[in-house]
Amino acid sequence: QCPWGAPKTASISCSLADVMSEQLAKELQLEEENAAFPEVVAVAEGPFITGENIDTSSDLMLAQMLQMEFDREYDAQLRREEKKFNGDSKVSISFENYRKVHPFDSDSSEDEVDWQDTRHDPYRADKPTTTPKKGFVGKGKDITTKHDEVVCGRKNTARMENFAPEFQVGDGIGMDLKLSNQVFNALKQHAYSEERRSARLHEKKEHSTAEKAVDPKTRLLLYKMVNAGMLETITGCISTGKESVVFHAYGGKSATEDGKVIPPECAIKVFKTTLNEFKNRDKYIKDDYRFKDRFSKLNPRKIIRMWAEKEMHNLTRMQNAGIPCPQVVILKKHVLVMSFIGQDQVPAPKLKDVKLNSEDMKKAYYQILNMMQRLYKECNLVHADLSEYNMLWHDGKVWLIDVSQSVEPTHPHGLEFLFRDCRNVSQFFQKGGVAEALNERELFNAVSGLNITADNEVDFQAEIEALEKMNEDHVQNHRKKVSTFSNDGDPPICDE
């Protein structure tokens, strides 16, 4: 035989009836499937219907299969009705008792529990029972009214949910807590007090400036100045006080609206918008004839803008008279931009912080004496808060700052403020070793030109008050402003 010859295959003869047999076709199909997937194992479709024990000849098996299908369809119908009936409601009902659930039902699982379908949710607190509209339940001795201690206690516990969210009340309903009316009213009052206090703190934070910080409105004003080119950058805070916060900034290239040249370094004085800082300082402005008519028509917050405007006008007067003081650049509401007294972000020291020798101390005293006289006679102003805290030492001379409270001598308390300034200046330089320093009464006469001759301080202040009273009566009677005081104490009249 040839090894390369084709093998002889024995042909199997079969009849046409066998070829058309349906049983033969199934057997051939099973052989092909077993040949292609030899490892495939028949998966059971259910406890009664498998690939091995299909036996439809038993009536009991057919009845069980039909009953199982009926039960599944019935349970599916119940679920549809339950879903349709409940909808999106938070309170739902369940048809669990009517279901035909079998242990072999694959649709239900013991591991997965739907709490919406259970009759009792262990994580949901029971709400307190309420009495009907008639106000009582029960009969005879078992009657319970709406004033019952237990019922009222549970109602008070449920009403705590109406408190503000910030007030933590806990899970009183789940604990079956019963609050008496006295305790509930105390908690209610405390909750309202805390809510109001929180609102006040929020308002204070949003609408007022704090130490070394500004409110959003002030920050917006500063941003606009930087965007407009008036300021190049704001470096930081350099000083804080009772009524204002001072920042350092570098001036921009563009000029102001009125054409003023912006200096290389600027000081930004932001007046605090907290009203408690100005509640005791209205005496400096309400009697000033320049703002007297406007003072009564403004609300308290706009008075703070008036303080900034008042300092701008006073600095302008001092600058025109040649008194060393910051130069006004621009005023925007309660933000005043001035020239910076110092160099390279380092502010000039206050007179109380700098140590001067005897010659410089004497030089500073005569400079201050000259500035006080010019401020009184040429600027027609009284500083009203002059001390070593409001005087700077820069380039070998004294500079005056903080003149927002300055008033004119015709102010009802102008001479009293001047006498207080003279006392502060006299005491500082006398302690500093300046032998030529005058006392407060001599300095007052030297600055004002009033020759008040009094042996003691009490009589001296009494004469000052008499002059102020005389001037105030004259202004009220003649409706005219007094420009200055004469040497003999009589205020001469000068028409406006």
C-alpha cells in the first residue's frame, strides 16, 4: 500500500426515514455541542426544572410549576400597586402580608432587606402621639386631655425641631424625652437669643472694620484705586488706633481726578465703621458750624464719612499755612489717601518713641510752639488732641497728624481743648528737660493771645468757660460767627 494514498472510509448507509427523523437531528446537535464545548455543564434553572430531571409526566410537578408562576405574577402585581399607591410620599404602606413568598423564590433575598417594605423600621423614631381636635381621648377615669403632662412633654420635644439649625437639640424624640413647659420656654428663649447674637456677630463682621483688617466694601474701594492706577500696590498695615487703621501703599502713575500728582509713597487712613468708636466723640463735630446742619440729618454710619471729610479740610488748611503735615491726595467715602511721612515703608517715629538730645528737644519745642500759634491764628483751628502721640519726628522737624477732631476756636469747647493741648505739650517737654518750656497757662496765653490773669488753674479754667459762654450766647443771638478772641476777652464780631 502507498503511504500517501487516501484512506478508504466506510460509508454508512441510512434510509431516508432516518434522515428525516427529528430524534436523529437532536442527537446530532447534541454531539456537535458536546464536541465544541466539552466542559460546559448544564445550569439548573430552578429547584424543580433542571436539565436532568425534566419530567412532565407527573401531575404534581406540573401543578407546583404552575403555582409558582401564579405566585410570582401575583407578587409582581402587588409590587406595582404598592409603588403606584405610595408614589413619592415619605409615608409608605406595604403589602408584605399578602405576598406569596416561597423559600425557593429567587426574587427575594434574606441578605437584602428593603426597610420601606417592613412593618417596623428600627432606625426611624416614633413620632409623639397627638390628641384629636376635640382635645381628649378615652372615657371615664382613662380620659387623657391635651394638657396631660406626658402629652405636653412629647409635644414640646417635637417642637424643638423648629429651632434654628445652629441650635443643636439632639434626638429627643427617639429617646422619648418629655420636656416641661418651663424647660421648653427657657430653651426657646435661649435659642432666640443665640440666633440674634449670631446675626449681630455676622453683621459686625460684614459691615465693620476690625484691627488690621477691612470690611468688603472698603476692600472694594481700595481695589478700585489700584485698578484706576492711582495706587500701584498696598503693602500692609503700619498703624492702628481707636478710630482708624493706616496702611502703606505705593503711588501709581496716573494722577487724581483734580490733577493732583500722587506721591511715590502714600498712607491710606481707613476710618473704622464700628459705631461704638464714635459714640463719645460727637461733641467734636455736632457743634462745628461747618457740619452742624448736616450732622442732625445723617444716620450714624454716614457720620463716619464726615470724620474723614473733616480731617481732609483741616489738613488742607494746615498745608496752605505751611504747617508740616501729610498732604491730602484723595478722599473716597471713609478712606483718606495722604502722603506718607517716612521712607521705604518705615513710618516716621512718634515724638514719644524717639530719643532726642537736648538741642533737638529744644528745637522741637519751639517748632511746636510756632505751629500751635499758626494753627490758631492762620488756620483758625485747635488741634484738640495734641500730644506726643500725634506728633512725628522726620527730617529734623516735627509733623502734625490726626486732625480729624480739630475744631475752630469758636467751638463751644474750643478753648477747653486748647488748654488741654497746652497742658499735654508743657508736661511732655518739661519732663524732657527743656528749661525754656512754659507751663500750660503761659502757653495758652502765648498761643491764643488772651491775657488771662489767674493765680490758680481753677480760676483760669473758670475764665475760659466764661469766654466760651459769652461767645456762644453772642452767636445764638446774632446768628453770626466769631472769628477770634481779643486780648481783653471780648469776642469781636466778624460777618460771615
